[in-house]
Amino acid sequence: MNDSNATTDAGPAAGEAFARTVSTSVARTVVGQEVVVERILIALLTGGHLLLEGVPGIAKTLLVQAVGRAIDLEFKRIQFTIDLLPSDIVGSEILDPESGSFRIHKGPAFTNLLLADEINRASPKVQSALLEAMQERRVSIGDTTHDLPAPFLVIATQNPVEQAGTFELPEAQLDRFMLRHRLDYPTFDEEAEVVRRGLQLKLKRQGDGAVPMSAFDAIEEASPFHVRDLTKAMERVLEVHVSDVFVRDCVELVTMTRDHPDLELGCSPRAAIALVNASRARAFIHGRDYAVPEDFLALAEDVVLHRIRLNYEALAEGRRGEDVLREILANLA
Amino acid sequence: MRRRSSIRARRTTAILAAGCIVASSFAVSQEGGEEAATRGITGRIVVESEHGHVRGRPDLDLDSPILVRVAARDHRPDGRWVTELEFIGVDAGVFDLRDSLVFDDGGPTERLEPLPVEIVSNLASDAPSDVFLAEAPPATIAGGYRTVLVVVAVAWTLVPVVVVVRRLLRRPPTPPVPPPSPTILDRLEPLVRRAADRQLTVDERGRLELLLHAHWRMRLGLEDDPAAAVRRIRRDPEAGRLLRRVEAWLHAPDGRSPSAAELGELLAPYGDRVPEVVS
């Protein structure tokens, strides 16, 4: 907790210190992935939700858990499967045999940081239940409505390769994720460091027996921050100045996606809001009290790409969303 | 009684029917003592002789005016030799069939009574025709079905070929000479001038900043990715310093407009006209 002054300090440097402390804490467990940590922090600071796309085995779960631990957030993970039910997420009423009455059993949605692993493996009904909870930040169990804890952040993951037996999230549902970030494999040096760290893991003793430690066991127990530090940081983000010129740039970008000849579906106004809010958080993380074009340029891919759909002709020509976005950004002026 | 009359009626009917069949099978009519037959159609004639059977002359060929073959032979108890002959007239006209016959014993056919046959033609006298080797009529739209089909098929194939070849050979129209693309500096210049006069609208200020990004991106030869390029520009000693000052001017909360001197210094690097083309 010795670094928690980072957010109580006034001035633009507070955000940079906050982000650096969280990154340092996470880096003790996870090698590399600084950009993803930044995106998770942006989502946390703005109350948006994050969709992570990446092949299995690149430490998505470990990363999210480490970030949660760094800010002392309650963390829960749900592995989405085809037979998952909405009640498995939000909870249900259970008959108490002793009292003969129903009692509420709260599901894993009642947490600060919820990792929805492989969200596209669950049926649309379950996806819809989670996305409603994300949107409204409350759930109904039986006749009663329960507020979800604050902060409440869903980080969902998708495997972009294995698509058999999955239910692709429709555009309307995707739009509810503030950011979608694609994780790449670590670099050669990073991967070597991952292996070296794995070699240092010892045995975890349980009674007379023992099991090998995993990277999850290496997550630091001590949290440099508390939830209230996050709340303060969120307040600071709201103070980050957004100029009219910056708003103009963001709206211009979003509207250009609606008129582009290669796009069947452009971005909704929610995208412009997300772009401005996320840019604010990024400015805060980078120690500025105002957002600059670099912020929205850096975040455009994560905000825009999952909200646009290429038309048939563009797909036939082998165009990708990244190409179209790059073209739009180049022509923005 | 009734039964006998019934039998008689049946016999009469049978004889009449047989007569009709025989009459129809002989496409030969007897008019004025001559057997008549249509050209190319088989006619029949019965030849009776007391000297033996007759047959067609062995040297008859397709060029002969009339061809003869033996259809049936009989030797009657009264000693007469009956030969039923079939003949086909190749040319129209009246012929003595004896000229086309020989006796089996090789004796002269003058021993027979004259056997005149008339071959009649239903075609016009000048109609070119050959009984055995019909000449193909000239191909016309009305006739020559196969030829017409071939012509249509060839035309069907040729039409797209011709169209494709013509398109390939067609010279593309000379494209209109596009007006020279405005350079970044062309676009920057009026904005810089208006900025100096402090007349920039929000939209113009936004465009000014993004054009400055584009200017530095090209000047420093940075990659296409705008986000990565801006990061690099901000790290560049000269460009970064200027860009941060523009950012502070356009985005900082105090929003203080630079003085005329500051503005002049800020926009000075963009005054040099270099041949850059907007990508």
C-alpha cells in the first residue's frame, strides 16, 4: 500500500504513477503485455467492459487476476460452456430445507472483476443475461433486483481460432464492450523470460503432499492499491479535459465509418462516447490532464474494429477491418 | 339357307379385299397395252414364255434407264414358264423391257412378245434429280437443317468471341488528367494564415492539427499506422516539441491562444513549400 499515494497526489502525474504501480505489480507475475494492462486499467477507470481476443495460453486469465489483485478487487472467473445457464451467472433462489423458505444464492456475477472465459461458447441466452448485467449493473433473482458491486467490470475472452460449437456475439452485444483488444503472442525475449520464471516455481505443500506451483500461486498477495484508490482515480479521469477539437476528431472518425464504401455497418454513437472516455483514461494514465489525438489514435482499433462490419465486396477483395480503419485515420484531416 | 348366304358373302368380301391388296401392291397401271410405273418406284410385270425363264441382263447398272430383278418363278403344268419381274425406272420414257432381259438359256428375247413399260416422272422435266444418288440441295435458310444448325452454333460461339476481342482491342478512353493533388502544404497554408488571424473554427483547428501530423509523418518517413506514427513524432526532438505546443494550444484546459510571435514560431516549419503529395 506504500504506493497508494499515487492517486491521492493532485496533478496529472498521479495517473501515471497509478498506472505504473499497477503495471509493475502485474509485471512481477506476467511478462510483457503492458498494452493489455493499460487497456484493463482504461476499462476499470471508465467503467467500461473489455473483450480480449487471443489464442489459448497467453496468460489472459493470469493477467486479469493479477490486475485485480493489484487493486484489491474481488475476482471471479466463469468458464462459459454450452450447458451454462443464466442462473449459473446471476444466481438463483434455493429452498432452505431447515427454514422451509427460499433464500438467495448470488452467482459469480457479484464481484468486482468478472472474467468470462470463452464467452462465445455459451448459448445466446446466457450471453444475453451477462450482457444485460453488464449494461444495467444489476440483476434480478426471483422477485428481487440486486445491484452488482461497484466497481463491476467484465473482461470476456474469445478464442479467435476455434470457432466450432461457438455462438458468435452479435454486433449489438459486441457494442456493449467498450474495448476489444487482440492479444498477440509474446516476443521471443518475453517468452524466454516466461520459461525462466516457470523454472523458478517450487512445490506448494499441502499437508504431507505437494503440488507444483503455478503462475497463479506467484501472484502477490499484497495489493498496492485499494478499491477506494481506484474510485479516486476514476474521479480524476472525469476531470481530464476534452477539447472541442478532440470531440470533433472522435465524432469525425466515427461518422466516417458510416460512410465508408467498404463498410456495411459503421459505428454507433456509443463508439464515439467510448472513444472519448477511453481517451480520457489513457490521458490520465499517461500523466496528462487533457486528451490529445494520440490517445484516440492509439485506442481507435480497440474501440472501432468490433463495431464495424465489412461488406461483401470488401471481404471478397480480402480487405480487413484494420485496413479500412487505417485508411479512415489517414484521411481524417 | 341363311348360313350358306353368309358364307357366300364372306367369300365375296375376301376376294374383293385380296383384289384391292394386289392392285395396290402393283404400282403399275396398264394403259394402252403399256405397263406404267412411277420413276424410282418398283413396278411388277409377269412374263410368260414357252422358251424358259427370263432374268435381268447382267450388265445392267445404275446408269441403265431401267433395272430388272426376278421376284418369283413358276413352271406351269401346261409347260409355260412364268417369271414375275420387278423393275425400277431410272429415266422417264417408254421402254421395251425385252431390251433389259435375257433368257436363262441365253436365247434371243425377240422370242417374247414386246413388253412396253412406261416410266413416268412426277417431277418437273428440268428438276435435277438422281434416283440413286440424290444430290444434297444447296443450304438455305428454309432447308439444310444440319447446315443451318452448324451456322447457328458457329454464330453463337463467335458472338461472344467477337465481343471479347473488340473489348480487348478497344482503346481505353484517354483518362482525364486529374488535377494535381493538393499537397499537405497547400492545405495547411490557408489554415495557418487563418490561425495567425485567430479565425480558426473548431473544425479547422482539428484539421490543422491532423494535417500537421500528416506533414511530419511524411517528413520523417514514418509508417502508415497513424497511432504508431504519432508516437514516433512526439518522440522526435523537433517535431515533438512543436506538436506538443500545438496540442497544448488546441487541447489544454486553459485553452490559451498563442501570441502572434508564438504562433509565428509554431507554424514557421510549415512555411517551406516542398513537393509533398497527400497520400
